[in-house]
Amino acid sequence: MSGWKKGLLFAGDIVILYAALAGALLVRYGTSGFSFAFAGHKGPFLLIFTVFLLVFYLFDLYHLRTFLSSLILFRAVAVAAITAGIVSMGAFYLFPDYFELTPKTNLAMFVGFTVVLSYAWRTLLRVRFKASAIPVVFVGTSPRITELIEEVRRTPHLGYRVAQHYETLKGANGSMLESLANAGNVALLVIDPALAHDARAARQIYRIIPHEVNVIPFAAFYEAVFEKVPLEDLSEEWFIENITARRPVYDRVKRVIDVTLATILFAVTLPLSFLIGIFIVATSRGGALYRAERTGKGGRSFILNKFRTMRNGNGGPLWTEKNDARITPIGTFLRATHLDEFPQLWNIIRGDISFTGPRPENVGLTREYERFSHYEMRHVVKPGLTGWAQINYQPSASLEEAYEKLKYDLYYVKNRSLFLDLLIILKTIRYFFMNHS
């Protein structure tokens, strides 16, 4: 979903939260007591509003997948609002003085109003986005264009509709494109990058720009829709134009955040880590830590620390398989809860990895993956404890799945920012508590 649509959703949610609070207080206290009650609640409820907006993001209410059907949308809104209500209830007990004017009954009524209003708001936008969909003409022969066209047709609430698809501009001369533009049948032209370097095609494209037609390279449109890159169609030129290897300010700020946060978490989790180590040593032969050679920034190797979850001395594939017999009983628990990741905090402090970035791969797997085109671009940034690929795709257990994850990793490398890092961490927290890998 485009940025302005997410912004519209977010702004609407802020209005809805105030409206839900007003509705709950009107029902509870009536018109005579409303003004006093609202004045007493609006301050304390700012914290509750923050919780709701955060949970809405974690439950994908700002992602297009929740708009696929009315049932999916309502279920997502209801679950998110109820979850946020439960979390907010905890705030009532943690900060009783702050919430002394806000009975828990009011919170329950507020949750109910939020579900109804938020669902109605998103249903309205879903219909509006579909009705005002921008007509798009696609030009190119890539299989990814076919994939993109199918996605646009499957999700009309994205705000686009397929007006036409030409394999080449030879079948669509400049006059035809101009006629389509004048008739309102094209507002966006998505083109194969090679066309921009074709003199004849460039002239045709140039002629329709004054007709209020936006022209966008296929890779950019694909990236906006899928939030990954069309790796098969990218050339070295694309990487030269889009990948920045050094971002000094971002890198320095991120390093300060990494060291500060990792040091705090390392100190806080040290007693639990000590207990985990004792359980591992007591229940299976071998040490508590698993130290593996991984590939880091610039392709340089380093030693990554994790709690050992497998039996020592067992061979097998480099990938972990489903119901892998090598995993110990306590290892199964550690993997499910992600507690096996705690020792990596030391790697973050050392500077081997960051909190966010492509996951550091086993050196042996790296050699396998180097057959992928542009795989080395993954190493432009430090690997991370969690990453864009981890929150958007399943753990890879084959070359095909690893290739798919690479598309997400390169999206991160291109678009990395402190804001994107924050979003990744927030989503990872959700997966941590919901037992996702």
C-alpha cells in the first residue's frame, strides 16, 4: 500500500480513537456528564491510543493483505482491538494513579466502539480505493510483469487497475498511447527498464508525459506492490543507481543504538542465560554454546554465538528441517521461544552484527547461495538479529526459498533507514510472542 494511503489510514485511526472514547463516554454518562468525563479521560487515554496504534501496525492493519476480504478485515480489526484492550488493561494496574478516573468498563466500551468504527473506516476506504483505481498500462515481457498484473487484478483496493498490457511498444505507437491518455484510460505507464534506452520507445513515452501520464520503471512499481525487488530483472546498472554502500550518519546512529540497547538487554538477560546454559549442559552432551562461522559485512566471516539446540556430533543438511531429529527437547523450546538467540547480543556489542539486517548465513550456505545473481549485494550492510526477510517470509529450507528471501534482503539494503529498522523490530516482537520462526 502506498505511503499516502497508509498515512490516510493512520490519520483516520487517530480520529476514530477519539470518536470511540467519546462514544463510550456518551453511552456511560449521557450528555449531561459527557464534558466532565471527556476532560478527565482524554489525557490518560493518550497512552491507550498509542498502544492501539502500535498494535494496529503489528496486526497488519496498515497492510494491503487485510483488505482482501470483509471477513479478513473484520477479524484483523477485532483481534487487534481486543489485544490492544488487554495490553491497556495492564497499564491500568501498572499506573493506577494515572488512570484513576478511567473505570475498566469504559475501556471495554471503548474497545467495542473502536472495532465498529475502525472496521467501517477501512471498509469505506477499501470501496473508495477500488472505485478510484488508477488505470495502468504495462509494457514488457518479463514473467514478473505477469505476476504483477495478476496481483493488481487480485487486489483492486491497492488503487490500480490494469488498462492494457503490451509486450512491446511496437504494438502501441505514440498516437495510441496519447489516445488512451486523453480518454482517461491510462494515468500510469509501467515500463521495462530497457525501453528507456531504446530511442524510438523513449520518444513515444516522452510524447505522452504532457498528457498527465506518470511513467515508472517496472522494478520500482513491483517493489512498491510486493515490498521486495524483482531480482531476476535487475541489472548491474540498477544496483549502481539504487544501492548506497555508505550512509555515515545512519550507520553511526544505528551503531550507538545497537551498543546501548544490546548492553542493557545483555545485562538484564544474563541470569536467565545462565540458567539456560545449565539446562542445556545437564540434558545433553556438549557445551551450552553453539559457535558457528557466519558470513558478515563485506563477505568477511565471523563467529556467531547461539545457545546449542542440537545434539553434538550429528551430521546432516545445512538447513534445519521440519521435525529435525537433531534438535534436543530443550532445543525445541529454545527455538520456539527464540531464547537461543540471547548470546547474539554479544555479537551485536562486538560489532559483528546489528539488531536489523539480513540474517548471517552459514559460510557453507553462503557458498551455495553465491550462485544467485547479485548475492554479494546482501553483504553491503551488517547482518542482523532480525530482518525484513524474516518478518515477510518463512525460514528457507531450499535454494528456491533462499532466493526468494534474497529479494526481501535486497529491498532492505536499498531502503534501509532508522524508521524501517524500527518497524522490523516491532514486527519481530509480535512474532516472538506469537511463536513465529
